Amino acid sequence: MRASYRVKQWGQWRGRVQDGGHVIALNQLVERDKLLEAPSDKIPLTYVFKKNYTVEIPSREVWNQDPDALVSHGLVWFTDGSKTLEGTGADVRGVRPRVELSFPLGKHASVFQAEVFAISACVSENLKRGYSNQHIQICTDSQAALHALKSPRITSQVVLECTNSLAALGQRNKVRLVWVPRHSGVAGNEEADVLARKGSSDTLTGPEPAIGLPYSYPLGSIDNWTREKCQEDWSRGDRVAAGQAPD
């Protein structure tokens, strides 16, 4: 079922008659959860080898020695993502220049997506300002986001879009992504965290999901549907479908 959903999302689903069981099951699943008709963040494996930006993850010891030295020149930005019971949000805070941007991302975006989206939004803001020949530092406390943006292997739409935006910004500027430890006392990072939490509590304007569904959502929906179908079969006395030999 997971493979069928993935193939359908990637536009390769043919729904052939000989695939009848999968077609029926997938249609039942989507009828049960209409949100599964929304685009998924998971994309076919894509390779991007050339990166005209750098990713740095200093150790905590380096940060403790002199945190200001790591973000002391050029344009300095902090980004953050947050998820609460109210929803998910992303934030961009500029130290130089002074800018504050907050983005509600609805209830379904993951923290990872929010962290990458925040970096992407920061890059978009820099592109909009038309910077050229600048040293641009974008700081985040998400190592997961940085590792994803550093890797040549991409399976996430939000990561691919961020990578492409960084490539555009890096054509005319020196762009550096830097990891900042959470609660390290670096002012910009702490303020970005507060703004991201504000974004997560703000109401999303527009339909859900705001960005592609994280792959964890359809997996959870498929697993729940499978359990319910097994329970229905069990209730009808169909023990074979429940994985047990008949009496």
C-alpha cells in the first residue's frame, strides 16, 4: 500500500485492471482521508552535487569559547521552526539587517519541514533585496536541516526548493549556513525561537496543508487504515486476513 501511494503521488500510477486490489484499497484509503489527495513532500531521489554555499557545524566547545566570533561579519540571519499543539511555524530574524518574519504552516507540517522552510524563506528575502558581493550568514539550530542541505541526495520537495534558492543566492554572494546550539545564549537564535513559536500558534490563512505533506502523515494513515481493516476482517471471522490459520 505504501508503494502504491508513493507511485500515485509521483504521477506514475496507471490504475490498471490487473492491479484491482491495490486500486480498490487505495481509493478506499483516500476516501477515508481526503488529505491524502494533497501533494506529498516526498519526491523521487534527486542528486544535486554542486553547492555554491557552505555548511558549517561547529562543536559546542567552539561556540562556548567565543560565540560572537562565528557570526561577527557580513549579513547575519537566524532561522527557526517550531511545532506545538496549535500548529507549526517558521521564523526568520535578521540581525544585520533588522528584519522579523513569521510564517504559520498549519497543523500538518513537520518540525524538519519548518526548519528548512525558514531557511528557504530567509534566502528568498535576501534574493528579494537584490544583494550582491555580500557575505551572508544564515544560522539555525537544526542539524537535520543542515545535513539535508549539505547532502547531494534529496528526497524532499522543501529541501530541493531551498537548495535551488541557495544556488541562486550563491551565484552573486558568499553564503554560509551555520549551526547554532539551542539555548546557547546567542541573542538572535533565542529571539528566532520565540518568533517561531508565535508562528506556530498563528492561524494559517488558506487550505491545509500549507506545504507538501510530510511522508510520516500518509504512513500513519495507511497503518491506521490497515489495522482497522484487519479488525473488521477479524470481526467477520476471517482469521486468515488477520494472519492466523483458520480453525
